[in-house]
Amino acid sequence: MVQKLNSLVESASQTAGPYVHIGCMPSYAGNAGAYDCEIGESPIAEGAKGEIIEITGEVIDGTAWALRDAMLESWQPDAAGKFPGQPGADPNVSGFCRFAVDPDIGKFTLRTVKPGAVTTRNGAMQAPHISLWIVARGINIGLQTRIYFEDEDNSSDPLLARIEQKNRLGTLVAKKSGPGQYAFDVVLQGDRETVFLDI
Amino acid sequence: MPDTTPDTNTDAGPLIPRNRAAHPQVHDVEYKTSVPRSPRWPLLSMESTPSEETGPRFGHDILGEYDNNLILNWTKGAAPAIGERIRVHGRVLDENARPVPHALVEVWQANAGGRYRHVKDGYFAPLDPNFGGCGRTLTDSEGYYEFLTIRPGAYPWPNRGNDWRPMHIHFSLFGHSFGQRLITQMYFEGDPLIDQCPIAATVKDRAQLDNLVAPLDLGQSRPLDYLAYKFDIVLRGRRQTMFENKLEGM
């Protein structure tokens, strides 16, 4: 026999189900007024410094069908690479957004400020990116991924460097579709499957 | 605006890598919707970075008077919801067995008849005019939380020929890091539908499924008012060490 570890096991995830919006986005579920203040309605407030951008896309399943019931959350630093609460962070960037795909056509739009670069613990510089978390009916544990940008220098990003199949790199990179406009799909399965993360 | 408050924990170690065996199987043919919605390729693993170690923080300023009382919150206190009155309470801890203070806990559930108040739910059990079905609260400085609600009903759902969800309450948790995000479900002790449910059965480790089942807690119930159920939740922890940063000359 040996000593017992004093650690606990993380609680098991369960699917968010089709009605996740009731608890997380009451207005979307048709229950406006349930809360005085819904969280994550926008990651930025008026006056946020930097380039305001819109990222548009779909969450696509293995049959190429765009989900109508997915919910997404994003988390990012301000235009200077500072997260809320860090010294010098832009007070108009909360960094957190909660959004859902359109129930009729399956499109989502994230309006935010383009994030700055952030270093890792060991000092390596990560290319600008937005962290993304996707939940829905049929997704048994929330999926983590990142949105990078095609008009940034992604060549020395430590996460992208770990992807062996370079043909999959593009699944993490938003394509510029116009001034301040980017396109980024999340593909759950199939030939274009997004690189999902375990971080 | 910002609906976040400062992260005061940015200098702790990396997140402990997730033990995927403790979680549901992502592709499970008995839960049909998981089949086209689960990735086939392996996840890309890496040590956490500030992008995962920081996260949104929420304060009491976002909470309304009735947010933690689902019996009363839909009517803002005017009339109670129909159903068995229950108190759900517990503690949010991390893998290091430390309490997670000021964690946002959001819940949603069906009403006593098994019907959700959602534009997409067409089950013919009636809506309760006094029940909305969502609530939220923050854990206290010791990681404890509680709310009052009614026991949700079981309900049928389209999957195999005759599948029913056991009584359950959905939980969404924010720790202090975006990498700790977790959504799970609380089941009720003694519900025979748990062992028939293909969603519960996506958790292959029986002890992990048992940890999603809240026991009746008579001691915390209130005579002539409500029963209590206890539901503790464990979020990912972070490595606790002084030896994180690579020092000069090492």
C-alpha cells in the first residue's frame, strides 16, 4: 500500500443539449427578461481600442449540415494582448462572448476587437488568436479550438507548429472576406475537420 | 460594462491535463446525435497558455434578487412554480481538492411535467406559467452554492424507439480559467431511468456517472417546506509548484 493522493477527479461532462440557451442565453430561448443582465452579450464596449472585426461562420457536422442549435463562447485579450484584469488592459474589452448559431440558417457572427499576441509561460510568442468553445446536443464534452487570422504572421506560433499535417493548419485560420470581415467555420467531422484542442 | 472582474490568479501553474477517460465517450452510437457531431481525429494536446489559464470573472453585480430561486424567479416573486420543492446545494472544488470561490454556476431544467420553456420544445406536457427554468448563483469564498427549485420531470426524446431522460438539472460552470469550462448534468438518487439513458451512459466509468447523481440530503432539507439534494462538482485544477518558470542558468 502507498499513501493516498489528495486529488479529485474532474466531474464528467454531459452534453449541453438542445435547450442550453434557456440557462445561458435566455433571450435566445424566447425568455427575455429572465435575467436583468445576460452575460457575454459582447466582448467589447464602445471605445475599445484596436480594429473592430466580424467573424462569420457555421458549425458543420459530419454530413456537411450546419447545426442550428450550437452555442459558442469566445475568450481573448485586447488589441495589445492583455487579458481583462491584467495591468494596462483595455477597460472596454471584457474578452468574453457567448453566441449561438441562427436557428433557421445556422450562421454565427462574432463582433469583437482583433486580439494582440500573447506569450506562453516560457516566453514563446503566440500569434494573435481567439479561444473558442463549442457545445451542442450530441457534443458530449465541449470542444476547444482557436481562431487565428490569415493576415497575421502565424509562422512561429507554438500551437500551429505542433500540427503534423500541415494541410490541416487552415482549419484554425480565419480567411479575410472583406475589410474587417473574416470567415471561419467549425467543422466537427469529415475531410475538413477542425483541429480541436486538448489544452 | 465589462461583465468581468479582475483575474487575480494569473501566476499559478499550468492546468492539469484533462483525463479524457473520466469523461463521456464522444462518439456513442446509442446517442445518435453524437455520431455526426463528434470529431474523428485526435485532439491536439499542449501545455496550457494564458489563453486557457485566464478567463472571464463575474461578480454579484450581474445577479438579480431571485436568480438563485427558480421557484420564484420567473414571476419575480409573485407566485411559486408547480412541483416538488427542492433545495440543491453543494460545493465546487478543483482537482487539488481546493474550493473554487466566486465561480459562476448556471442551471436550467424542465418543469415538473418535463417541459422546457424554449421556443424549440414542443412536448405536449404544459408549460407552467410560474416557471421559467433557469437560475444562476456564485459560489461563496469556500466554494459553496445553493439554489431553490422544483424537481424536474422526466420526459421522452427522439433517439431510439422509446428513450426517456431521467430527471436532471443542467449545470454550466466557470472556474477562474477558460480551460476549466464545464457543462454537466445532475441526476437524482433512486431514479430508475438513469440506467436506461443513453446520454448518461456516454460516461463509461461507473464511478464518474455515480458522481453525477445527487443524494437525498434530509439533514439539509427544511421540515414542511423542501427536500434537499447535495451535488458537488470538481473542476480542473492547476499544477501547484514553485518550479514553473525556467530560471536563469538552469
